[in-house]
Amino acid sequence: MTNTRAAKRKKKRLYLVLTSLTILALAIGLVLTALQDSISLFLDPTELKARNLPEGERVRLGGLVAVDSFQKDDNGLTYHFDITDGAETVSVTYTGSLPDLFREGQGVVVEGETRNVGPFVATEVLAKHDENYMPKEVVESLKERGVFRHAEDENI
Amino acid sequence: MHKFANPARFLRISKIITPWCFIITAVSLAVGLYWGLFVAPEDYQMGSAYRIIFVHVPSSYMSMFAYGFMAIASAVGIIWKHPLADQSARAAAPIGAVFTALALFTGSLWGKPMWGTYWIWDARLTSELVLLFLYFGYMGVWEAIEDRAKAARVAAIVALVGALNLPIIKFSVDWWNTLHQPASIMRSGGASIHPDMLYPLLICIFAFNLYFVTVVLWRIENLIVRRQIRGLQIRLAEERQENG
């Protein structure tokens, strides 16, 4: 770095890169904030109710399958269950096959149309899995000691 | 930094390091995959299907690591004009692209049985797909522009602008509702993977990382030698002209 003119140019380029990236990051941040709603994959029951959407609107609804809400029709193909976020609950009906991870207490995302009367009619049911990975024995011993908590009880 | 920026010295050191990197990569990959796929216990929810994390997580992590490396090397190239920086960034791009493709592919295979779909346009999956296109764009610039110096500058700008996607990928699962799970390893409150599964996973991540180092070094060597050959060819042609 004996050549001070070269050093100055390098400094200038450094600042140019840093400022350009900062401005660009701010711009992207603004765009993403503005698009918040469309980037999010689903609404939770509270948001869905607050929206008051017109009948027939296609939306994705996400939450936990409420415990003791799961019912199967006699034909064995149509299912009824509630999706809850702790505060609000929405009844859902769905005809089709369910993913392996589907069970009560599990996070799910369903896609379908809003109804003014009757349950939400889902055309697709997807299961979420949480960030916890544990061997079966560990979960059983936690359950025996009564300290097992399904992570999704705390967050979703 | 300056010391290693000398291509001749780099070649000398790299030739000593790469065989060792390769051996350690092979050993740790074998250990990590065997431990993860055969020894580690089954997951309480997903059974053995979760074992795809031993490939999915390291490749996803490396897809971002490689891009980060590329962006930093590009910044060094554009600001300080180190001769090796642009070559390093260029060498990393295809490896990162392959990691990205592998992450998307393994995730898709895993998504079908667990979620119920191969693909969904949630923020995590979409931003990772954007990463793949950024790699393609970066590599495309090097192919499209003939003048090396100009290609290096344009490619570096692509790499730097694209780097803004990295925090979006990382935090997409926190900022928006996604089908993809939140972070399991780099999260506040420590990893949420049982140690019996976490240790083999960390070994796999280490192995993938070292694989990247090995192949990047090889590719930089290759690019340097190719440049030397081109230099020699030009000199040879000039001498022939003078003599003839």
C-alpha cells in the first residue's frame, strides 16, 4: 500500500460497495414488508375470522388439529376436524387422503374456499412437522415423567 | 492475505493441502453417513424418513455457505483487485449450485411423504430456488462476457447483490408463515435435535464443508493452470511470428 492513490481508490470502491448494498438491502426490506401478506403461506384462524373474506375466496388456513375434534364419515373418505390457534377455531371438512404426519395436535395447512355457513371445505391438506427431532424412547420417558410438551403447543 | 494471493505460492501450498482434505472428507463422510443412516435412532414422529436430514441439511447449509464464500471473494476481487479472488469466486459457483439443487431435490423427496406435497411456494422453498437461479446467473455472466476483467466485475456485482438473498433464506421461516419447519440447529435456546441424531448430522455437515474446500482448491488450481497455459500459448504464437 505504498501507492496512496491506489489505496484511496480501494477505499472509494469499498465505500461504494457498502453503500450500494445498504441501499439495496433497505429497498428489498421495504418490498418484503409491503408484500408480507402474500409471502406468508397461510392465515391462522384468528386472521381468517378477522379478514371477513367474501364467500368462495381461495385461502390457506394453518394451525393445529384440535384434540378430540377428528371424525371420519362412514364412507371412510371424508374427514371432519377443527383447526385452532389457541384463540380461535375453524371447523374443516375434507375428502381425500391425509398425509402420514396428520394427527390431532399436529400442525397442518389446508387449502380451500371460505364459506359463510358451515365448515371450511378443504381441497388439500398438508402436514407441518416441527423443528424437534427425538428418538421414540426419549419421548416415552418424557411422557412418563409428564414433562413432554409438543413443541407446537408453544409456537405456531 | 497478500501472501496467498500469489498464484505460484497458492499452487505450492494447495498441492500439499488438497490430498489431506480429500482423505478427511472421505473418512468423515463415511462415518457421518453410516452413523446417521444406520446407527442413529428413529424419530418419534417420522420414523426412518427423517434420515434424509443427513444429506438435506448439509447440502442446504453448504448452498448458502458457498454463496457467502463467493460473495466475499467477489467483494475482495472488486475492491482490492486480488488476482485470486475472482478465480476463487468463480471456482465456488458450480459447487454451490450443485449443493442447492441437491437441497431442493432431497427436500422435495422428503416433502411428499411428510407434508403431502413435493413442492409449495412458501418463503423458504422459493428463496432457495431463487438462490439456484442466482448461481446460474453468476455462471452465465462468466460464459457470456469474453473479456475476463469485465466478466469478473459484472459477475462480482451479481454475486454481491444476490448475497442479500442469504438472510432472506435463513430468516424466511421466522418472518413469514411457511410449511417448512423453523431452524433446528442455529436457533436461540440451542439445537432441538436429540444428541444421538445431532452428532452424526454435525459430522456430515463437517464432511460436506471439507468437500467444498477440497473441490474449490482443485478448481482454483485448475483455473490458474489454465490461465498459465493460455499465457504460454500466446507467447509461443508471438515468438513464432517473430522468428517466421
